Amino acid sequence: MEKPASPIDNNTEIFDRLLGRKGDAARLEPAAKAIAKFLPQRLPAVLKKAGFDVRVEFSEKHNSSATALFARYKNGAACTLLATKPPSTAAYVICDYPATGIISEIMLGGDPEFATLSASRAPTATEKDLVCQFGDLVGQALQTTLSTKDCPSSVRVALDADDIRESGNGGEVIAFDLKLGFGAAEPVVTVAVTHSYMLQMARVAPETIRKPSPNSQGETNRKALSIKVPVTGSVMMPPITLGQLAALCTGDVLPLSESGETNVRMKVKGRPLYECNLGRKGANYALCLERPHRAMSEALSGIGIPLTETELKETYDE
């Protein structure tokens, strides 16, 4: 019951949903693996779609911060800030000055036969604009890799760590070193992704609800009451013969019940919650709750949401 739910499992049981999953460290790992495995495949595809033929190879992954990454480049580096909702940064694309020159040649459609790592110098205004365009393509590749809703796009280029820090950024990231192949030149570009952006992978993380202590049994877990869970219903059809079942075809109409009373089972995440009767309330269909299921009663009581004594007397096993 305490087993964490998979971040991409849409059939999570209600127990995992209510009891929550492990912390961010455990949830970051699937996203980090996805970036290391798929970003080197997605980025060349995005570049090729834009008209650029570049090889990409994953080199290394390490935990760091955006400001600390500048310390690796003694002669200076250029950092493209990628944001989904400025000014907060979702990712960074960091490379030294020679790599900036190669990226500029790529974006200008240069000839890979003559591509070489130039001398270390700060990029010009034009080169900074070209590096920003490259950052937009990296943002597209990141979005498809993580299956996130928002695509990070370039905001500007920073040339020192203080420029990032002054903007309120520079927090913890997971950095991925990628080796670009453009002719004989193989510059290394670091794509650093913030924890908050990685945690958007696949779907929003469910709320975490702690199991109440033994001393607090019987008290309502108010935080659990605020969680929204999908509720479905299944109609219990009257029995029919196998011959009638085999004769069914598209367009046939089946009566629900000769007596006019239709039994409906309400389910939460696939688990039965209540037996109901189908009726009307005003102009809408409605369900009248009849009997709760014992399995759900015990599950709710275990997290501090006990059913009333009257309801408990009416529960039964499926």
C-alpha cells in the first residue's frame, strides 16, 4: 500500500494516489534517464527539421547549479537562458566561446568541412542571437523528451555567472553534457535542466497524504479530503442468454431493467465504492447511493477518513 506510483502510470490505485509517492529525488530519476537517453535522438531530429545536419552524442550527467557550471570554463562561457514563463528559467544551454563559434556556423548554414574551434573570445551580438536561436531548438527537443506542456524558449544570453544570479536564477539543476558533431569539430554543450521543469514530466505529481498516527485514528484527514479523484460508474445489465449475446449487432437497443430499477456500481480508480440506483434529479440523471463496499471503507479508514457507523453496518464484501 505504500509502494510509490509510477510517474507515467495512469491506472494508479487509489491507495497510491492518497498515500502519495516518494520525494523529488525519486521522481527526478525517470526524467533524468529520459533526457540522457532520448535528448541525443530528439535534438538532431529537431535540428534536421530546421535544416541543420548535426550529430549529437550524450557524454556525461551530473548534479550541479547553473552558476557552478561556469567555473568549468576558465576562458569564459555563453549561457542561453530558456524559460517557459519568464523570468523564471526552466533550463540553460551553456558552452565555451569556441563552441559558441561552431553553433553560430551551424545556424548560419556553414560548411562542416571548414568548421574548426576558433580562438577563445566573447561572442558578438550576432553570434549571441544565433546561439539564442539554437537554444530555442534545444527547448523544443527538451519538451518532446519530457512530454511537458510548456516549451522552454530562449530569453537571452548571459556571459558570466553573476548575470544569472542577479536574475534570480542559478538554482539546482541536473546537467547533461552533449557532444555536437559538425564536420571534424566536436564542441561540448551542456544542457542544464531545473528540478521544477523536470518534475512536470508526463503529468502533475499527485498530492502527498501522510497516513495518520495510531493516536489520531478516527480523526478526519482534512488534507486528504481536498484531493480530486476520477469517479466512474458501471451499469449492471439484466442477464441474457449466450444466443442473445451472439446475435447482438451495432444499432441494437438493450433494455436496462424490466422493473425500471437499474443497479449502478460507482468506482474510484477502478475500485468499487458504492452500489447505486439510477434515477433523475430535475433534468439530469442521478445516482442514489445504496451500499458502500467494505474494501473501500477499510481503505478510507486507514488514511483517517472513517465512514459513519450507519454506513459501516451496511457494508458487504464484493
